[in-house]
Amino acid sequence: MKAQLLLFIAVVTCSTFSIAQTIPGKGYPVKISLENGRVREQVFFNQQSQKVIQVCNLTVGETYAVWAVPFQGCPVSVTTADGALSGTTFEFTAFSECMEFIMCRDQENAACSEGAYFSMGCRSCEKKGGFHEKMAGLAVAGGISGESLIKDVFIGGDCFDITNVTEIGSSDGKGTFASGSSSIGLEQGVILESGSIYNAPGPNNSNSAGNAMTGGGSDPDLTILTGGALFDIVGIEFDFQPTLNMINFEYAFASEEYCEWVGSQFNDVFGFFISGPGISGPFSNNGANIAILPGGTYVAINTVNHISNTGYFVPNQANCNGQTNMTDIQFDGYTTVLSAVANVIPCETYHIRLLVSDVGDGIYDSAVFLKANSFNAGGTASGEIIVPSTGSNFVYENCDDGFIVFTRVGGNLSLPFVVNYNVLPGSTATPGLDYAPLPGSVVIPAGQTQVIVPIDVYSDFLIEGTETILIGLDNSCQCSSLEMTFEIQDTPPLDVLLPNEDLCAGIPVVLEPTISGGVLPVSYQWNTGANTPFLIAAPATNTTYSVTVTDQCGSTDVATSNITVTQIPTAILSGSGFLCSNSPSSINLSVNFT
């Protein structure tokens, strides 16, 4: 039975007024000053229905985002003092260093007297480079396509059957990271962040680093994990076909919400949602979340921290009771390196969604680090059958030019790599009779990426039809090379015909043999020394021409043409006489034909 998530939305409106002076019934303004372009402040209503908030340290002309974040389910909203903008979240352009806002609560809800959170973050200015300088340590790089991040970095080697790669959210929240071993515990890989990835490198000189990148958002899977509003959703999703019965990869989660916001509604969340044959869960397409601890608890701010599941948590700020690495990374806390695991069916198609999101508001960043080359959905090798004579996967018996190319995928190129393969029981060709037995394993030497294994086929000159060798690759990274089929076919006999010709002396003729059977292409050798596909002949006497045709596999056949030459006939006209113009007469002339 699937759980249903019901959202009840209460609309709270604010009246408009000026706060140049204290407003009766609304108390003195709550004065807030932005630090590094952002702030999150709890506002207490003290039995009042509205609260005046004055925000200073704004930069004129920059764009800011505002959030009214409920506390214990209290419906709240915020509006500008002139009433031009209002809602639970909106954006505005600062026209003054200090601006005024009004936060309103639901007067009918007693819990609302305890207040709510007012959050604000500069959206435009942080995209211009951030608020603090970065030092050596964790390094990030953006501007890389989602397809490259998955195929070339997360998986590595671009061997797996990966399709339909789709990016989610701002491109500023996706990229690669390096030099992460000293902090996050992963040397390099893919980073997905609910803000700009350039906020992630150290030093850790802020308890609230981050920025709003894409405003609000929604996601059916993340919504199941958290009841709060989602912001700055960033992720990548794709289809894949595994070649193993289990997939796994390594990751770590980090956040600026640690540790002062643990237990609050700012429960930044992420998930790895997989769906496909054999998967059963409450998420999209009966998917399951595999971003969980060994006991099944999903990983988020409120589930892994300095209080809960502490064995999986690394503190990195005084408010987390520990400062592990304040130089290399900005985040105030992060998890240990964790593993995501799922049981799958080889060569079936699965879909996975890798997502991270801010919850409550969009100003404090959280990030997921995916270890490079750790997406293990198959082996680390690929195989391909190549037959130059046919350009396909079959070879003729007397051609014997087939081979397998094994390629290593990822791994340490400085070490030798063993490829294990075997001849499957369904094969119809017999080793030792139809072909030379295969060794079953081969070593790709250090420094090389490929090795060639020849398949030596025997010519038994028997008509047997097509025979097959089924080759299974133990550690294949592609379904196409998980089981490869090599065919042995009887060689079609080569037959060459060249017709005889009758000619008149001196008249040329084109001699062009008719070829059937054999393995194309073929070569020609005429008894005249020519090696062209045809011969132009103009003999003066009877002559015999022959051509030897050789196919690609070495089979030959000889064709002969006998040319019979007949001399060109002559006619001799003889005789003489006189004719007068004025009297009709005739003269007899003789014609002698040869």
C-alpha cells in the first residue's frame, strides 16, 4: 500500500503600510543585517498577527530572494512594505541599502505565536564570483555536460550502455571535483550542489555559505522524503543496462545546514532513486531510494549528524563539536564515504535519478560527492569480434582471419589486466576439429588498453552449414559483449567464366569474366600480364586468353577464352572501256571477292 502525501496550503495575506515609524499592534521592527549576502532569522510574533522586518546591508541593483519558512506547521507569508510583492517566496531588486518587509501569520493557529523563519539571499551577486576567496584543497570545475559527467567521470571509460542522460536544475550546481581525499574522503568525481559548486572549496570561513540558484521547485521523489518546500533542486538522471546482478557506487553528503539547523525544517535532502525490473518502492515508477544507511535510514541533515548516526558523520565547525578540515572544504559537516547498492537483472533497462535539494529556503548549500569511476554496474572490459574478410561476425573456413579484441575500461593503466572469458555450452563448433582451442584468459600488458586473440579456423572441406562459437566475457561492461557469437561458414566455391569470341581481324573485343561464389573482393591476373578486371583484345590471328581470379581467402579459378579471327574480306574491281556522252552504252566491269 503506497503512502499518500497530502499538502494543505493556507493563504495568509498582509496589509500594506509604511514603517517609517512604529506601527500600532505590530511592535518595533525586527532589524536584520545581511552577512555575505544572506541571512536566516527566526521571527517571534509575540501574539501579534504581523511583524515588521527591516533588512539592511543590501546592494542596490542586485536581485534577492525572500522566503517565509513555517515553524511547526504555522502558515506564514511575507510582503514588501508597499505590497507590490508577497507570498511564501519571491524575488526583488534592491532599490535601497535598507528595505522593509512584513511577515504575517495565521491568526487562527495557536502554534503561530512561536514565530517563523525569515530568509533572504542574494541571487545575482553570488553568481558573480562568491563572497570569499578560496584556498588550495578541494578543487571544482564547471561547464561540463551532464552526459560527460556520467559517462566519462562517474562511470569512466564510456563503455556502459548509458542512454537518455538528462540534467535537472541549474548548470552552476554540477561539475567535477578533485583533491578531495583530505576532506570529503574521495579524491575526485562528480559534485551536485544546491547552489554554485564554487562555494564548496575551503577555507571554512562561514557558517552559512551558499546561494539561491534556481528559486523554488518540486520533485515527486524528494517530496516523499521531506515535508518541507524544495529549492535549488539539482541532479542528473539516465537509463542504463547493467551486466552484473548488483550495482553500487560510493558517495558522501555535505552541508552548511550542519549543525545549528539539525532537527529543524531546514532538512536539506538528497536521493538516488532507481526504478526498473525487480525494483519495488514508493517512488516514481515503483522506484527505491538507495541513498540510505545500512539499517535503511535515508541520509539527510536530520538523520546523519553530530547527534544521530554519529558514526557516519564528520564534524567541521565549532557548532558541530569538531573542526576536521577547516582549510580544504567550506562545508560545516559531511558524512563518511557511503555506498549505494541495488540488486538488478543483467541487461535489463533501469533508470536512476541523482538529486540534491535545499529544504525550507534556498540559501545554505548542500552537496553530494560521487566518486569517480565508482558506478559499478558491470565489468571493466569489453570485447568485439572482428573478421576483416566479411566485415561481420562470421568467417569462411579457408579464410581464417577472425579475432577478438579485448579492451580494458578504466582501472590503473600502469598494471597488467587479466581478461577472463569462456566458450559457452550452446556453441555448435567443436574445438580441435573446427577451430583451435581458446585459452580462456588473456593478459593486457601494463601501459596497453587492448589485446588481440586470434581465432584459428580449420578447413575440413566438408559441407556442414553454419557453426557457432559462443564466447562469454566474465567482466564485460556492455551487454553487447557479455555474450559474443562467432560463426564459421562453409566457403562458397569460386567459379569464373570467360566466353569464347569470333572476331574480324583488327576489331577489338572486351573480355570480362563472370564471377560467382568466392569471398569478395577478388584479384585478377591475365596471361598477358595485366591485372585489371577486364581486358581489351584485338588479335590479328587466332589467340587464347586466360585469367586467374583469386578471392580474399586465397581460393583461385582459371577461365579461358578462345578468340577465332577471320580476315577482313576484299573486293577487286577490274575492266575498262569508252563511253560517249551523246549515245547510251555500257561497259562490263568485273568484281573479284576474296
